[in-house]
Amino acid sequence: MKTEEVLLGDVPVHLAIPSAAGKHQAVIVIGEEPTAASELIHVADLLSTLGHITLAFPLVPQQFDAANLKHSIAAAVTLLNDRPDVRHGSIAVWSLGAGCGAIVSTVPGIAAAIILHLDAGTGPTGDWHPAAPFDPHDVQCPVLLIFATSRLDVDGVIQRIRDDLEKAGKTVETQRYDAPESQTNVTMESFPARVISDRWDHVEAFLRRHLN
């Protein structure tokens, strides 16, 4: 694997390229504050070792402008599709955050979306993000929702999101991991190794099914 910093417009992004030659699937990695920027790069590099070209985006503010975010992701899709080592049209998004992930799943050219809901006591609502108007009919791709949460009402939250997407005719898969109720800051690294491994297994299987 090799890594480099490239410009997307005037924004620097982290690019990780697998060692193997040929054309690869690509994954755009994004995350909302307070996710650490280093975590986005870490995820991108791990995905690259699995054979994906990855682009780690700068952190998205929790109160973001949906139109600007969609414009930036569309530019990232174009950048990746123009690369000779990317399999054209085989681009997924991995989002550490429900709000930006929901919006990015509506961008044309995204073939699959993996959205991690990380929360303890607060988290996703029926419309995914109060600051970003969202219509499930606009989703462009199959979605894998991974919940790491201590919310007592999480089953209802998951079912509402599933119902919204399925009623809109979308493909949605879900996976849930329970966080300790006393835990106030949930990250996947705070879970046992078997949970993290299981999460990766689900992600790899999902990408195999939905990327060309």
C-alpha cells in the first residue's frame, strides 16, 4: 500500500492505494465531528490493505450544509472514476456519522453506503439528522447501517429507519452492537476484538455483494 495527499479542488484529502496492480473498487471515508481525523485515515488505510483504493475526507462539521457536502462528494466520485486504477462506477462510501452518511448516500455515483451510528444515550432519529433534510427516496444505493449504542430505544430507531428505506424501495441491512450504559463516548475501538472483527466481516461481505 502507498499513500499520498491529493487536492480535491483546494481541499487536501488522504489517498491510499493497494499494492496490487490493476483496477480496484474505491471507498470514500468521511466522518462527522467529534470523530478524530486520524480515525478516518486509519479506516482508509485498513480498507486499502483489503484491496480498495480509499479517499479519506476532512471531518464534516456536525452542523453541515447538505448541498455543499453533496457537491464535494460528487467531485470525489469524479476524481476516483477518472483514475485508471479505479473500476469505474464501483465506488462506496464509509461514514462515521449518521447525518453526513445519510446525505452522501443520495449522491449519484455512490454504489454502496456503510454508515456507522456511534452514540451513547443520544443518536440517530427517525429522519437521521435534524439539520439535514433527508428523503429516503433520494438514496442511490444499498445501505449497511451499523449501530454501536447504549440507547434503550435503539430497536425502535433501527426499525423506523428500515421501514423508511424499505418503503422507498431501497436495500438496507443492519447490524447492532451494544455499548455499556455507563459509556459516554462510544467508538468501535472501545469494543472487544471479536466485535471489531465481526464488523469488518459484515463490511467486506456487503462490499462484495454490492460493488462490481
